[in-house]
Amino acid sequence: MKNTFFTLIIIIALAIVQRQSIFGQTQFITSEKGFDGAVLVENSHQDNDVNFVTVTIPYLGMNGDTLNGQARFYYRSELLSSENKIPVYCGVHYEASEETVNKYMDMGMAVVTPYFGEIPIEFPFGNSINFSKAMIQWARRLPFVDRSKFVLGGSSGGGYMTLAMGAEFFPLGALVSNLPCPNWIYGTNYLLKNQESSGCYLPKDKPRPLPVLALLAPGADLAMTIFEKDLTSKTWYTLSPISYVDRITAPTMVTSATGDMLCTIDMITSKKFFTLNKDEFPDSYVRDLKKLTSGTLGQVTLEESIPESKLAIHIIDVQEGQYQFSENDPKILDDKSYNITLPKEIDRPWSKDKQWNIVILNEGAPLPYIGHNRYLWNTSAQSFVKYYLNREIDVEQLNAAKLKRLLERYSGKLSEVALLANGKPANRLNFDRLEKLDVVTGLLDYANISPAYEKNLIKLYDASSIKPFGEILTIDHLKTLSDSLQINKGH
């Protein structure tokens, strides 16, 4: 009887330990402490096998002031039973939808996303860049995360942020950028020059000629209170992904739509897919790239900024019976407000031998009342993401431009930084220790893949004009630095 009692106690204890190692997980993600930028766990929840943790993340703003943002980390319980590190999908700028969270969890990934419960969303290329960096750094320093299987994604402002963060972080699994603005010289001018045509400042009881564009057009005024007012200045080019495609080295899929009235196809490609019916638009409406970027650095499309050898363009045509938004639809920005059947899902085409894949939804000319899409689409980047989750990153993901940015981040001195309205450079660095930790661990992740990767890192470092690790780089020195910077040793 006594032996049976002790056996029962052991079984119960083992069950508790197993439950804590797989499910328990207030230990899985805990509050950090003892350093600038330490992340605070606010609460954790479990709903059947889905868990999420809400955290508050301190970060440095564009003026160097300490701000806070919030994020949520979602995961399925079975992920924790694996001895392997966990791949992560990170939605940037906007909070990922429940559908997106579930889609990536179904692929065996955890998901991290901004959470706007108590703290409002920041301006897309303002402090949102700084918060996105801090959120990604936090997720990447979690000891169970596989940084080389870290996927960034988002739409519209999130599509832009995907490209912006793809230029900062290393290594990465893949980037999925939907409907982005890659050229803010064009994008800001487009909003500014179409304020009148959109009717954005008409009285509320007056109909707006371009109703969805009218919602965004005032953003140009806000942007020019943050940054230099001269839209021909280098600041606006520096804010634009077209200026730093050489630092975006992970596999990248960009999806754009010909009917987009907000982030237009004009800055993605110079290829012509339609003739705009000018009778449907106000006479003052303008969207031509050359007219909106005259005499500036921004007279280039995303396609033109990418080396031809690295780019493939794919076109998806509208399916028969696919739903087209009408002027009478009550919420043109909210697809879920329609009680309609989605078309059959289309796997977005892409090429394995190209780093960049631009997918164009060929839906014809834009219409005045449209937002991002003329039609309701059902497309997926899942095969693209799955492919890169199941292979090592390419050795070419580290190039001279990427290494230069990483070494600048480590050194605390960034080049090519936008100027604020007060003439000072915008701060784009997080707390010093966290920047250093992210850079060093990323370089070690890369070097440890194989001797060929280590050799490429050392070769690029030798040729670099920035040498924060000394004249000669050794992996042992990086390991010593990593050990001294670690903050999650207890996990």
C-alpha cells in the first residue's frame, strides 16, 4: 500500500512537470528585468490548445524618448512538446487578424503581432518603425525561437513595414509584403496632390468623389509635420524601400493589385495593365509616377530598383464569378462585412530561383470608390512560406550592404537616416544592449550553419570599412560577446 502511494505521487509529479513543460507556460514566456528595454508580461491566456501572452515592450522613439507598445505572442500547445526551436510568423504594423494567426499556427508556427488594447497604433513610417524593431528584437531573443525561420508579413502599412524590417534584421526565413507603398516620395505626393480630388476636407454631409482615398489623404499633412516638408529631399527617399532593396536579402514576395487606389500599381511596375477612364475621376486626380516625383530620387518603380537577375513577376487574372465591390457596398475596407462566398483559393505563383517575386492581381482599372482592391480575392502565400521553412537560408542572404547595416546597428551609428521636421536625424535604434545582442546572435546563427557561411561572413567583414569587433573577426570573439550580452540565460 505504501509503495502504491509513493508510485501514485511520482506519477502525479511527472504529470505536473510534463504539463508545465508543454502547457504551463507562465514559465514559457516571462517578464524580463534588470536592463533597459526589459519586456513585461501583462497576462497570459489558454483557450483549448491556443495560448497567447500579452506583453508591454519599451522602445526608443524617433526623438530618443522611451515609449511603450504592446504585442501578443500566440502558440499552440503542441509546439512546446518539440525539442526543436520554433518558427515564427511576425505580423508588423497592424494587428494580425484571427484568420491570419490561425493560418500560420496551422503551419506549425508561433505568431507575434502588435496589440492595440491600451496603446494606439503609431504612424506607419514614424514611431511604428521603432516599435516594430523592438517587438521583433524581443521575439527573436526568446530562447526557443528559430531566428532563421522568422517570417515577416503584413498588408498596406504592414506591407511597407515588412520591407522596412526585412532590411534591418538577419537572418530571416521569408518576407510576405502585401499591397505596400515602396516609394514614399510618390506615396506622400499622391496623398497630398489628391486631397482636393478625393474631397477629404469637404463637410461631412457632402459626398466625397474618392471616398476611400479621402480617408487617407490627410495623412500627407501629418507626415510633413514629422519629417522635412520638402518632398524632393533625400529624407523621403531614405524612408522608401526602393532606396534599400540591397539590404532586403531574404526571399521576398510582394503582392500588388492593378485596381489599388491607395498603394497604386504605378510605383510597383511601369508595365501598363489598363487605361484609366478619366471620365470617372475628378479632373484634378493624378497618379502618374513621373508627374508626382518630378526632379526627385523617387522616379523609379520597385521593379526597376531590383536587379533583373533576382526578380520574377507573376500575374493572376480575375476568376469567373469573382465578387466585384460596388459603390453601394457599405464598408469597402472591410471584406468580412459581406455575406458572400470567397472564390477558390489561389496559391500565389512564385519562382524558387528568384529572391524577389512580385505577384500582380490583374483586376483591371481602378474605380473611384475602391480601396486596395476592385475584387474580393482569396490568394495564399503558404507554399512560398512552407518552402523556406524547410530549407537552410542561402549563403547570399548576407551581403556587403546587409552586413554594413548590422555593423552600424552594433556601433550605434546609422547612415542614411531620415531627417525630422526639426532638422535632426530620426532615431532608428533601440536600446544599445538589445541592438548589439540581436546583431551578434544573428551573425552567429549564420556562421554556425556551415563553414561556407562562416567564410562568407569573415570575407565580408574583412572588406568592411566598419569594424566594431576589431580588425580581424573571429567566431570565438562573437561567442564571447554573445555570452556577455545574453539576458535569457535562465530559460
